[in-house]
Amino acid sequence: MAVFRYTVTMANREDHVETGTVVARNEKEAKKKLEGLDLGNARLKRLGGVTGLIKTFTADIK
């Protein structure tokens, strides 16, 4: 499982930015999980190394 950091600018409020982490098998699955929570149009960055390992346990969306 991979860990992705997401950044979403809300459509109705351009000054509101939502950030967090999501655990998924790939980028496509991560986007699907975020769309289910009305967080579409997200920018994703894959986290690796020790940071990715730690964020696996503390991710916002699993």
C-alpha cells in the first residue's frame, strides 16, 4: 500500500484548501476514495521512505 499526500482547493471557496494523507494501492484508487468524500480535483504526491511508513499508521483516509 502506498501513501499519498493530497491537496484540494474547494470549488465554492477558492481561499479554502484541504490537505491530508490517504492510503491506497495506486493513484487511481486514491482519487476514487477522495471523490467519494466530495474532494474531487485533488493533487496527489506519493510519500516514500520513513515518512511514508509512519503516515501509513496516521493517515487521514484509509
